[in-house]
Amino acid sequence: MVIEKSTPLKGVVRISGAKNSALPILVASLLADGETVIEEVPILKDVSVICELIRHLGAEVILDGEREKAIIRTDGIKVFETPHHLVKQMRASILSMGVLLARCGKVRISMPGGCAIGIRPIDLHLKGFQKLGAEINLGCGFVEASCRKLRGNNIYLDFPSVGATENIMMAAVLADGETVIENAAEEPEIVDLANFLNEMGAKISGAGTKIIKIEGVKNLNPCNHIIIPDRIEAGTYMVASAITGGDVIIENVIPCHLRPITAKLLEAGMMVEEYENSIRVQGKKPINPVDIKTMPYPGFPTDMQPQMMSMLCIASGTSIVTETVFENRFMHVGELKRMGARIKIEGRSAVIDGIESLSGAPVKATDLRAGAALVLAGLIADGYTEVYDVHHIDRGYVKMVEKLKNLGAKIWREEA
């Protein structure tokens, strides 16, 4: 992507469905035989990969990009092993474990890939499956799990992992008896998955709180479901408006999901107005320095930390960003420094001394959100910014160049 310093962004942008909801929900559709229809599916690389994985397991998948709809038809899972070439591309492939255990009683999967932002071990997933009665066998680069029948149990998560919460939920819906997940993740995407499973006939309560209860049922039925809006995409365009001093209305959002981001933008001096299904952000100068500490939901999301850091690079003072979720999520700092940013890393904190302006430079997207942060920095950097390895950005943002262009940004793609 090539970005020229832009004028303040203005206009309306519509947010796509949440990738982090779509991935587990697409996998969970395999828990029922018949035809399931899922709407507001973001047409992204990760979604294509998960659909290919579902097809490999025996389902028919029709992905309608124009209407952002997926139709999944299945009459039973034919395969219990996921192929390495798909799993290595995307960490969310691990979510197939809970479904395969519930339906087949066994699963074999390669260790998952994805963005290199930290270790992100799957031990919490495996401990949960063991509590439900599965036997775990770790091999060289793969993991196997098997059981005669999953049985409900009390499961305490050492950390409120989103993936582990989702995986255990999907396994437990068809287990005998009741499962209680304590210290569960509270993210909106967890609630969306629980709502989808309940629409299929599951009995889940407490999603969105620290304690989730699942009463196992004998079978589930297909259903129709609409994915919630992507709060991270929304947050990224909120910062895009703020960093350029723009005036942007972000449509198709759930404002309460964006409160941690809204709070920090208000602290930075921006004007933010909430409506029923939209939010308006007006950028103001100077930008006040802000301290941020990432936390599991409802704290400030780690997936918005890089984008906010780009904005704080031109704040009128010193800001401190502390990353508590992933230990390797400052890889964008070196690229921002290539653009003139003054950032010093001290352990898990980044100290940012704001400057008047950044300078365009060739930079590299090291992961999905880092890529988005560099695009935002390019919008306010003098000259031209070239962002390489944009395949990372394509994993999480639907038509980013087109959406930014519609707001007045000077951005385009060039073939490498």
C-alpha cells in the first residue's frame, strides 16, 4: 500500500462483520446437520481459510462475497484431522478441536500458526478438554485428543483466554451434564458465539460474564444468524478520524463495545458522539498525551494498541503504553521509528514522546494490527509511505483501501 499525506478524513464508513466472531461461528456450524445461514460474514483471507478447513472436514460451503453471506450444509463430519497447510496459516484453526471432539470423539491437529505477536500456548484449551474427559497426546508438531463421551465438569481458566473459552463452549454443548467455565473471557465475540449456539438449541447462560454455564444437549439444529459488527475495525476508523483531525461517522457498530476506545479518544481531546448503531469521531488538535494499559475485555483491547500508538506519536507530550496481553506486540515500534517517531521500549511498556509530524518511509507490516497502525501513520506523515507485506492487513480489514479512499485518503495499492 502506498499512502500520501492526507487531508482530514470526512464522510461515512460502514463496518463489516466481526472476524473474531465469524471464525468460531463458522466452525460451530458443523455441530448440526443441515443448512446453516450466516450473514454479515467479512470476506477476508482468514474467513476463506476457515471455510476451506470446513470443506475438508466434510461440509459444503457457499461463500457469497457480494451479500456477505455463508451457507454451510453438512450431513456429518467425515474427517477428524485438520490439514497442516491450513492450520499453519491461521491460529483460529485450533477452534476445530472442540467441535471434532464433540461430534467425532477424536481429533488430530497441527500446532496452529497466525500472527507472530507472542507465544499464545494452547495449554488452556487442552486442560479444558481433559476436564471434560478427553485424553491428550502431544506429538512432534501436532496434538491428538480423544474420548468415548465428553462429560460436563467445572473448569477454571488460569487466564481469560478467548480461544479457550470458545473451544470449551463448543465441546461442552454436546457433553453429558453441566459444564461451568470460571474466569471465562467476556468479549462480545464470546456472547455472539453463545447466542449462535443457543439459536441452534444449546443451553448456555452467563456469556459475557466471568462464569459461563453450559447444560449439555443431545443434538443441535441448523439456524440463521447475523454476525455482530467488528469492534476492532470500527476502532481503527475512529483513530483514523482522530489522527487526521477528521470528522467521520462510523456506521454498523455497537457503541458499548467501543467504550474503552471512546474513553481514550475523549481523554486525548477528541469529540465522540454515540448513536444507536453509529458513532461520530471529530479530531481535534493538539492531541493530548494518554497512558494506555491493555487488558482483557472490558479493558482496553490489545488489538487496538498499535493503532493508538500511531496517534500518540504526534501527541503534545509523553504517553506510556503498557502491553499486558501479548509479550511480543511492539514489533511496529521499529517501523514507526523509521518514520521519525520517538519511542523507547522499557520492558512491557513503550514511552512515546510526541513530535509535530512523522515522515513517510518504506515500512513493513509485521502483523495484522501493526499493519493497520502503519497505514494510519502514513495518513499524517509528510511525503509518501510504502507499507509492505500487506497480506497481514488483508487478514482483518475488508476493502481497507476502498473505505479510506471514500473518506478522502490518498491511498492505493501497487504490485510488488
